[in-house]
Amino acid sequence: MKNLKQALFSLAVFFYGIGSWGQNYEAQVDSLMKLMTLQEKIGQTVMYGGSWDQTGPIVGTDNGKLIREGNMGGMLNAFTVKGTRDLQKVAVEESRLGIPLLFGYDVIHGHRTIFPINLGMAASWDLNLIEESCRIAAEEASAEGLHWTFSPMVDVSREPRWGRISEGAGEDVFLGSEIAKAYVKGYQGDDLSKSNTILACAKHYVAYGAAQAGRDYHTVNMGEGELRNVFLPPFKATVDAGVETFMSAFNELNGVPTSGNKFTLRDILRGEWDFKGFVVSDYTSINEMVPHGFAKDDKDAARIGMNAGVDMDMMGGVYKDYLKDLVEEGKVSEAYIDDACRRILLAKFKLGLFEDPYRYIDEQREETTKYKPEFLNKAREIAAASSVLLQNKNNALPLSTSTKKIAFIGPLVKDEYDILGNWAAKGDRQGKAVSVFEGISEYLKPNQILYAKGCEILKADTSGFEEAISVSKKADEIVLVMGEGHHMSGEAASRTNLKIPGIQPQLIRKIREANPHKKITLVLMNGRPINLSDEVDFVDAILEVWFPGTMGGAGTADVLFGNYNPSGKLTVTFPRNVGQVPIYYNMKNTGRPIPESNPGEDYKSNYIDAPNSPLFVFGHGLSYTTFTYSNFKLSSNKLTNSGAITASVTITNTGNKDGHEVVQLYVHDKVGSVTRPVRELKGFQKIFLKKGESQTVSFTISADDLKFYNSDMVYGVEPGTFEIAIASSSDFKFENEFELID
């Protein structure tokens, strides 16, 4: 009772000091901080985890005691209305100043209603759908007491061996930046004080997607030009979109761990970009500067982290244990702690937690918000829109509902667990998820469906082969549903072998051998580019559905049966084999490129055992209809620094079905003071055309679209000749040019 009275008294003083609640959050934060001790300010920089979920190594601590003492500012993995109310009550009613807690969780591609993995959603090239998925995730997460998500992951990655490629938007800078902004807008909305919004967090800052050898947490070495031209722009896009928080990464960058990197955190993020929000470390990444060999012990790591600009320590405990001593020893400026505390408190004010710390805690809202029918319908739509038709020989797809017998074979046909993918938050893997089998059952009668599991994803047990082959022989057409397990991509899930795992490839071969003339479709679930160099010869159609989420089976069936015409396009290159990695569309040329007129010419930059080209290029994706591009026009072939030109093309649906097309704009700076990529995406539009319909699509290009960092790290544009094209994928030849003049 004494603590409660003390807290209420302190709050009364606080209210008296600042007057009525308003939008002048900075003044309110300053008034509150005048009441805080140094230890209480440090307490705001401390985050520990609840027991609702585990997303890293367990770190033992007494959360209740820390909250009561004002030594914790945020909690990880704590949600549900009851759970957050109990914890918030301790913070607000039992601590000296009653400062509310901030609850955060990994809401990566949905909270209860799970959408396709992020790499899959990126393949939709639909910014509105991506934003809607985040808005729904924010609705569900905030209804369970959450204030903050550790998303979006905006790491550019050209590394399919790296498991976390599944969490990002792929290999392109421009597309990744546009998608990053859509995520931020979806989570944060237009007004953070509304109880259905949550803080977004741009991660992992920075260059985590370039981990050496594709091995998670590993070293990154790159020049500053590549850092600024490729890996920083999506993060800058989130700042421009108003993102409230950043997360420092696990990797080191050019010898300096990113959680202790003053250059990226204070010089670029704070200085150049003027970021006003707060930075949280990734899970124990401050402590990990010790095994990196950058800090001599945890205390030294705390010193480095705070001085570099990390405001909140996630799960590490080093700020709690050492910051006060470091200030007293003169090794950390108290002003840095004041700044960190101020930023964290400001986020809480923006969320309205000081006005009502229980505003996110409502049992009725919690119960009625999750899995709303409209959320599930949207998840089904996004699952379909994210699917990419990689191959469709002999028009194997779409399937017909009049086919007498269709065999569905593979370990993922009836799966309701792996279909949600990695980082599936609190998605129900055994109850709400719709399997492919359930999805196709909406279209076919029971007597039309044949089924055999055939094998497991990883186990080397061929005992199910005989049944699968027997079932395949009885069918008129065959659909194989195969791929990775959900745990085979995501954090700590790097792979050196990019083939479909286990004995699944053997089963594919056996089924083709037993059915040499039947149409076979392969439906793939996976979290990364897969080496399909054998499968393209064994099957007719390949439908990449990634891990499509809660309604994934239904969305997949919609595509298989033509109720949704596939419109997805790859945002990452699929290699022919792991030896080509890294391989990406916007590469640089060499001094000895392979000549088109003589691709077999010797002493050129090529392999002796495989083509240079990938299996499937960036931007690739087929449809059940066809589109032609014609009548390309440039409004002018001269562009000035202050002007703009327009490029346009006519797109015609020349097939027999209505459908979407992703129209892509590419440019190539032919000569630069530093060499430029052979092509760069600079715009895209997703359009819908009825069969026989035409539409003119236009793009505006200004000098700003052509800027890059030169060798002096000056951001600007250089006069010269630029090639330009509007195409359906990155596989094309430039035929048009314009000149940028002073």
C-alpha cells in the first residue's frame, strides 16, 4: 500500500508539473525526467522477456522485482490482455513513478492471422496488400496488449543460403525501399495514439543480409560505397516514412559490431538522417561484442553500446548492471542516458500510455479481433497474390474441376504446421491453418481426390514411395506439394544445400518415371530460393507459394484451379546451383563480359560447367494469360538536372483470361565515375487487364532517380547516357537511351 500511495503521489506531482495532457510530448517528457533518478533513467533502457514465447537464449531474471524498482522500460514476448494487465499494473501502481511498460513482440508476417512469409508477400509487388497485412497484424497484436513489433526487416539480401532472407523483400534496393515504407505505414497508421496501432522497428541495422558465406550472425566486410548504395537506402526509406524505432544487428561491419558502431548509429542514423526515435539492440547483441573480440567484458560492452547510440538493451542486462558505474567513472556521459531515456519515454507518450496505460487492454476487443472473417479473407487473397508461377509447360495449370482423378502427393499436402512458415507469432498451427488438401477440397469432390504422403520432409525413409507411385498411376494429373520445413529458413537456419531437402527429389524423379506422359505440377513451400535445376525437367508446372500462412491452402487452391490468375514475380534470383551464389540481377559488368555473338568464347568471365545465367531471374513470374509490350515512347531523349521525362509503353492482354501484370522500369548508367550495375529497377506498376484489353503505362524519370554515391561518398548524379527499358522481368535487352545533360 505504501508503494501504491507513493506512486500515486508522484503521478500527482507529475500531472501538476505539466498541466493537462496535450500533444507537446517533449515538454511532458522533460517534466517527467526531472523527477527521475539516474537509475530510473537507466531502467527505461532495459528490456527483458516474458515467458509467453521464446525467441532466443533464455536469460533468467525476476521481472516483477525489476519492474517494481523502476528498472525495466520494456518487455519482450509478453502479451494477452490478462498477462499485460498484470505486468502493467505492477509498473503503474507499484513503482515509484508509475511509468508504463512497453510490450514488444516479433509480429513479422501477422500475429494471429498469419500471412505469407515476407519474401512471399514481396513477390506480390502489391504495396497496398502489404500495407493491409500490416494493418491487420497491428489490429490483432494491439488487441492482445502489444505496443511494438520488431518488423519490418529491410535487409537487402542476395544470399539464398542465409535463412533470414525469408523475412525480407529480396535483393533489390528500390523495391525493398518501397515495401519498407508500406510496412511502416501499415503498423503505425496515421496516429500512434489510436489503440489499434503499434510501433514499427526497422531492422537489422545494418548489412546483416550480407553475412559471410550466408551463415547467420557472421562477419560482413564491404566498401562504404556498397553500403550506401545498396544496404542503407531501405533503412533511410523507413526514416522518411516516420518509423519510430530501429534495431541494431548481430553482425560486425568492417570489423566493428553494429551494436557498437558509432559511424552507422550516431553519424549516419542520428546525424545525416536526423532520426528521432530510439534504437534497441537485437537479442543480447551488445553482450555478443565480447565473443566478437570487440569488448573485453560485459561492462565494456555496455560502455561501447551506449556510447555508440544503442538506447535499449534487449535481454542482455548489461545496461542494468553497469551503466550507473560507467557514468560515475566518467566512461559514459549521463547526457547519452538522458537522450536514450527521453526517446523511449517519448514513444510511450505517442502511444498514449501515460494518458491511459491500460488503453490496449480490453478483453472484449481481444476476443472479437483475432481471426476476424475479413482478416482471413484478406489472408487468402494475399496468399494467392504472393504465389509465383515459375514454369507452366504444356499448360499444366490451371487444373480443371472436371478432371476425373487428381493425385496430391507429398509431405506438405495435408500440412497445417509448416504452412505458416518461420516467425509465425501466435498463429494457430493446429486448428486455424488451412492445408492445401482442405483448399483443393473446395474445388473437387472426394472421389476426384487421390492422396499419398510419400515421404517426410527430411527423413530418409522411402517406405511411402510405393504407395505414392501407385496413387500417381491411378490419376489423370498429379500435383506434388513439397519443400522445406518451417524451421529450415529464418533465424539460425542457414543452408549450404539449396536443393529441395531430404528424399523429396528422389520421389519426384520416381513419379515422373512412372508417369512419363502425365502432367505433373510441383507446388513449393520454402523460405528461400531453391535449386530446381533437376525439377524443371521432371515436372510441367512449378508454383512457388513460399510459406503462404493461415489461409495458404485456400489461396494456393485458388491459383491451382484458376480462380485467381497468378500475378506474383520473383524479388530474388533463383540460381542453377549453390556455386553461382551470390547471383543477382543488378550486378556489375567485368572487363571480359561474355559476348552475345559468341557466348562460348574463351578467356571470358564465365563458368566451364554451367551458364552464367540463373535458373529464374529477378522479376520473373508467369500468368495464365499473355501480355505484349509495344509502342515504347520517351517524351524526350534529353533530361536536365531540374527537369523530368516520361517513358511509356502499351501493355495488351493477348490471352484468354483476365489478369494482373507487374510492369517494371529499368535503367542503366552506361559510364560513371564508379562503375554502375548493368540494370537497376527504378519503378513498377501492377495493373489489371481484361482479356483483349490494352493500357498505356507511364513512368516519370528525374535526375533524382539516377543519383548514387561516388567514390568520395558524395550523393549526386553525373551527366551521361542512360539506357532505359520497360519490361516484364529483368531478362531483356536495352533498345532505348536518353542523355542527362547539365
